[in-house]
Amino acid sequence: MFSGSVRGGVIHAWAKINLHLRVLDKRDDGYHNIVSLMASIGLHDLLKLEDIRETGAAGRSAVITNRGGARGDITESIPAGQNLIEKASRAYFRAADMDAVALFGLEKNIPAGAGMGGGSADAAAALRLLNLRFRRLDDNEMMQTAGEIGADVPFCLYGGMAICRGTGDLVAPIESVLPHTVLIVNAGIHVNTAQAYRSLKRDGEMPCDPADLDEEMRAIERGIDEGDIGSIAHRLANDFEGPVFREYPVLREIKGEIGERGAVYSAMTGSGSSVIGLFESAEDARRAVEHFQQKGYFAETTGFVRGYGDPGGVS
């Protein structure tokens, strides 16, 4: 499942958005259980595996070269050893019992700290490229390795659309892909994810009844299968919006403005700070882009993608 075909050793690392995100109980390991409807969108980084060098007992690592892109400055700003591509490479080599250093070139276009999983998408792309090269890990081993790197990395291995549970490591793909135009607006605010989780105060019991939650997710999946986001918009939510909007009221304003401009659904994605809107009219979405760009925000439109199961998902 996670091998596929890549021509020229280059792969798209699709950004993800959360169309629905409920934060449940806090686990004994300090992480939180969630249930989320995640989706891949066309905004992407490009990752190329440029070389592999055997190191013997010298260690396992990766070197990332900045190949530009709209957000190439992000690549330069990440401290050595902290890039998730490096973490993914070390995790892969460890799981595959290899000693090597991977050389990657990264074209960066996904904003950082934006709730769109840019680092996770890059990490998943690195895992896929390495397994395409060496084919050392099976699907279960790939998922386990992905889960060790970050909560969104398992979903990013699949791409497309899925309901994710646990810490994000339990991924149930949905075959449907919504036809809507997706608007992304980012005001340049960086939300501290750890603080956002703490602000929810999920230290006690589940915030909702498990049976009600299961019914909610079944209804959401039916709406997705029917391509009718409007019919389930009242069920979709992001638990982070309450505390994050209190701290950054401008994000609430952006969400409201997106709705005023014709979106059938709008929400903050992840723990912030990007706000997304789904439009049936591409022209309405384009006018919304112009509006937010005039205010000095990052804004663009894209669409949903099927992820790595789609022949267009690799190049």
C-alpha cells in the first residue's frame, strides 16, 4: 500500500486539513485521544530523494537542502536535527536496521504552524521515498514508524480523506472526495499546539458519550459519501476554536468573513491558525481570495486530492 510508484524520486507532500476535530480524553502517556475527519488538499511541498550514503556504524540521519518554494525560508529556519524529515529518516533506518544518511531536496510551500501538517506531510513523504528505494518495511511497520514521528504522519501516509482516531494513528480511509473548492486563509499567527491542548482541560472523563460520538461520525461519513457538506455542517466542529478564538479574535473574524462570502462550511484547521472554507462556486472562492489578500493575509484556493492512491499523487 505504501510503496506505489514515484518517477525520478520526487513526491508530492500534500497538506492536510481537519474538517472535523474532537479532542477526547487525555491518555496516560500524556497524549490526547482524538476523532477527526482529515483530508488532503492540493497545496503541497515537493520532496526529492537525491542520494543515499552508507555510513557503516557512523549513524543514521538526513541532510535537507532548500530547493526554494513559496516558503523556502521555513527550511532554513528549522534547527539541525529538528526537521521531521530528519526524524523520519532516522526512524526508517532504525526500523529497517540500516546505517545510512539520506540526502533530500525540499521545495517548501505549506506554511508552518498553520494547522495543515506541513512537517508531517514531509515526514510521510520521506518514509515513502525511502521505502520505495529499499522496500524494507511492510504496511504495518510503516504505520508504526509513522506514529512514532508525529500524530498526523500516519494519515499523511494515506492521503485522501479519512476518519482518524486514537492519537491520529488509527486511520480509516474514505473513498469519496468532495468536489468543493477549498479556500485557505492564514493571518500569520503561530498557535502553540501544546498550550492549545492544555487550554481544553481534558484531564478527566470523556467530554461526550462514546455512542453519540460514533453516531456523529457515521452521519458525517454518510454526508461525505453523498458529497453534501451542507447537510452535515451543523455536525462538524473543531474543539480548538473556543480557546484559540478567545486568544486570537481575528481568527473568529476570518471564519465569519469566509461564511459571508458564500462558503458552505468554514472552520479553523488543526490547532490553528489557518481557517478554511469550502465553496460550491469557484468564482466566489476566487473573490474571497482577493478580499483576504487585500488585507495582507496569505490566501489561496485549491481542491481535495485522493492522495497517494491517485496517479496524480506522484511525479
